[in-house]
Amino acid sequence: MSDILVKIRDLHFSRGDRKIFDGLSMDIPRRGITAIMGPSGSGKTTLLKLIGGQLTPDQGSIEVDGLNVHQLSTRKLFELRQRMGMLFQSGALLTDLSVFENVAYPLREHTKLNDAMIRHLVLLKLNAVGLRGAAQMMPSELSGGMSRRVALARAIALDPMMIMYDEPFTGQDPISMGVLVSLISELNKALNICSIVVSHDVPDTLSISDTVHFISAGKVVESGSPEALRESQSKWTHQFIHGDADGPVPFHYPADPIMEDLCR
């Protein structure tokens, strides 16, 4: 079995005239936490959708566990997706179902387990994220942090080989963020799986990641361990980690000189 779970080669993808990826290549290990970081609009969430087969590349290939995602039949792609967990940026809980039923949903949909077994599994998953006591609450009764944790319990319901996190820390207060950071780290260790984290939050993401890929202008700018990237001499990496307003990613969006614009 290969140590690489996700293999991306020469990936090209555009939305209309806008080039999102321009020959991007990346390897994501089978174990550990891999972070994908970059400025807004660099295609981080789009990359997760390509890995999951929701979008199709213009060119290049994406293999997950040795399978070329975009050459699979609908049935085979459906089977592969059952082995992937996804934590959406919004949580994406089903608002008419209780916390318990949200976590139970993938078990009812994809397994033939009886109600007693489903109950045990759901309570175990909720206990893992600290919300067993909230099983009968409705999504409208949850805080933002609690919603993310319920969504995480649902993402691990089928014991996936990988979990993809789309901006898991966005909009969270410091306590909720600390809980989510700890949960992602502890669950990855306990389940011994692949976690892919897309995030803008530099300090917390680097604190739990084993490998980091910085992407910009359609390519991987730099990859390495958090320690190595903190010491990087790359101006782009330094700008992103330290939040500098100007640098390789310019403060000004491309435009004609201001005097030319004003005098028209």
C-alpha cells in the first residue's frame, strides 16, 4: 500500500476565462494532517471539490487511494465518497433533523445496521466531539462552534480513510476555535487517517499540521513542515505567514496608473 493517499498531477482548471490551477501537482500522505493554504481566491475549496469528484479538471489527474477520481463510473465514485468525510465551511447540518439524526443520516443511508447499533455508533461519535448531551437538540439551538462539532461527528460516522476540512475555524470565537483545533488533532491521532485542512488561520493550522502546501497563481509555491516554512526565505511564504500587506501578493489589484484613470 502506497504512503501517498492523494496524488495530483499537472492539474488545470478554469472558471470561464479565469485560470484557477495551472499545472498544480501535489502529494498528500495517507496518514497525518496536511494543510492547504493560500490567499483568498487561490482555489483551496475548489481543490477539495476536485478531489471529491464534484468538479472535473480541464487537464491532469487526481488519484485517491490509487483510483483516478474522474475516470470512475458514477457507482464507483459514490463508493469512493463513502470513504471520505467532509466538514463543510457552513457545517451544512440538515435543519429539520435533530443532532442525533444528522449524525445517524449517513449510517441509515449507506449501511444496513439495525437501530440499536446505529444508536450506539451515533452516541459514540457525538461523545468523541463532546456533544453526546446535545443529541436531541435541533441545529437552530446550537452555537456556531457546536454546529461544526456535530458536522465533524457526522463526517466520521462511516469511519472514513480521510477527512477534508473546508475553513473549519472561520467565524469561531477563541474557545470554539481552540476546541476545534484540539478535536482535529486528537481525532486524526485516534483514527490514524488522512486529514486535509483548508484554512486561512496561520498559527492554529501550522500548530497541528504535519505537512503544509502553500498555493498561489495556480501552482504550489512551497511545501514542507510547519517548522521549515516558518524559516523559509521565500518572500511569498514570508508574506503569507506574517500577514504582510504588500509583497508578491500585491496590495493593489492590477489597474492602469491612477492619473490615467482620473483624467479619462
